[in-house]
Amino acid sequence: MSEKMTVLLTGGTGFLGEYLLAELLDRGHTVWAHYRSESRKLDTIRFLSGMGLPRSAGSLKWFKGGLLEADDQWEQWKSNYDGIDDVDTLIHSAASTRLHMDETGEPLRTNIGSTRTLKKLVEKKPLRVHLISTAYVCGLVQGQVVYEVNHPRGDFVNVYEESKWEAEQIWSGHATLLRPSIIVGHSETGRCTSFSGWYILFQAAHLLSRLMNDNPDVSRSNLNIDIPANPDGVSNVIPVDYVAKASIRLIENPDNHNRIFHLTHPNPPTHQWTLDEICRRFGLGGLRFAGAGAPFTQPRNQIERMVWRQMQTILLHFANNPIFDRTQIDQVLPELRPPAVSSEYVDRIIDYAIGYDWGQSIV
């Protein structure tokens, strides 16, 4: 491991951010963790305490402020937070994960705005910069290999992916670009605090199953629904603990700085495997893939309309099928491999999600 870092971490109270923070502290680094909400800060402190962290007095420090004004607020932060000027590394993990533009301009406002202000800050206060991006900055890709390179602008599935691509262009050549795929719960505990992405498939199926319990006259094993997607496509999901471990180990080695790495799964589940797991877990049947571009089965009655609405929710998550090359990360971290995505793992993350009502009861 390289010498100890003093890290300015944005998004330290977010889902991935908490695990990045824990990994940094566990490996002996000093962290200045940015936060916006006192309640989320307290949640993160409880999470860290449950892991016995921090282990060294003074290794975790907190600061509060607006990232959209980071360059203007730096002098004020230095006055308010003694020692923050000692930071030598920036890990920018804070992001809005909203998929579609809202009335406030999110996710572009946060994901591009904070990137621009932090870039200005680094021009005043030189730092080694590491950006948490997404592997899906490649845009809409069907079954082709996507390499660990800077991509031209593509056709994006949603505004979130576009905002991450824009952020990469701002930092291009001046930051390490860490590109996780679809982040899901902890490989051993299933813990998660953000139930989006792959979870939407299982949440939709869970709701469908509950609705069908109220309609016992309908055969849940013969829904007769054709899904217009390719069964051989893949959903590249990756446990949060792998992403955190890989990220910190990558940036600890200066030889990896300012490079691009895919933090993706080398053996992702196919859409057919995922659909089979959905049907197994929730006792559903008669859901089939009809191939990309096939017509969606039109609803003929109330139950089929209910199924159709749920499938419309799910369909978007079967639409993009890139295959992510891992050459660079495998060269520098050959010993760190993602845990397998198995039926047992699926049950673990679903049990956790249902236990917390898909995020509605997390406190």
C-alpha cells in the first residue's frame, strides 16, 4: 500500500459513499467527509460504529457545505474546519441518481454543477482527483464490448448516464475515472440504502405478486406475457463492497491515477437468468422473452393490465446490454474478484429490501 492519504470525500453518507468511507478508515487513511443532512451523518456514524470504525482518533472529520459553491466556500471551510487544508486527495462520490430531469434541474444540476465547481477548487488547491462515474457512460449498446477508454457522446438511456458522461469530459486527463456498473447490496449481508436499478425488477415483481394474492382466480403460473427484450443480454450488477474495496486499492497506487477502470462483474447474470430468479422467488410463470423489438403483449383484462404496467416498469432495465472489458482493472487488481451473483445472493438482497420495505422504512 502507498503512503497514507488525507482524503476529501464527497457523498460520504450515500450508499456507496459509506462503504468508501469505511474502507478508507479501515486502511488507515484520514478522511474529511462532506455531508448535507445531520440525520444522514448520524446514520453513517452508527453504520461505522457497528464496524468498529474509526479506529484512530482524528482519522474521521466532518464538514458541511454546498458542493455547488465549493470553489467559493473553500476559504470559509478552511476557517471553519481546522486542518481541512491538509487534504491531498479528492474522491468525488456525491451524485444525484435521479434518472429523469425534474423541475429543479436534477440530476444535471448536481452531477455537472458540482463537478465544475470542484474542478475550479482543484485549480486553487491542487489535489489528486478520483471520480466515481458509471460504466454506462457508454450509452445505449447492444451486445458489444465496451473498453476502459473515453467514449464519444452516445445515445443515453437516461439523463443520469448523460450527466456522468459530461462530468467525465470535464475531468478527462485530470482524474482517475472509476466506473462501477449497477451497484447492489453487500455480498454477505445484503445491506442497501438505495433500492434503484436492478432492484426495480424485483420490487415490481414483489408488488405484482402481492396484487395477485388479492385475485386468487388468476393463474399466477400462466401469465402469458411476452417481453420484447433479448434473453441473452446481461444486467451487469456489482456488490457495493467490491466497488469500495476495488476503488480504494486502485487509488492507493499512484501508478493507477488518471486512468479509467471498469468496476464491473466479469460474469454478469443474463436477462433470462434474472427473469427465472424473479419467477422462482415470487412464484410467477408464463413470462417470456420474445426478442428485442417484438410487440408487447397487450392487456386483455384487469389482471393483465396490472401485469402490463409492471412489465413496462421492468422493460427499461432490459434495454441496454453492453459487455464491459476489464483488462486494466484485472491487470492491477488480479487478486480482487467480485463475488458470484447466485440464487442465494438474490434471496439475500431481496430479503433485506423487503425487510426495509424497499427503502421506505430505513431510518
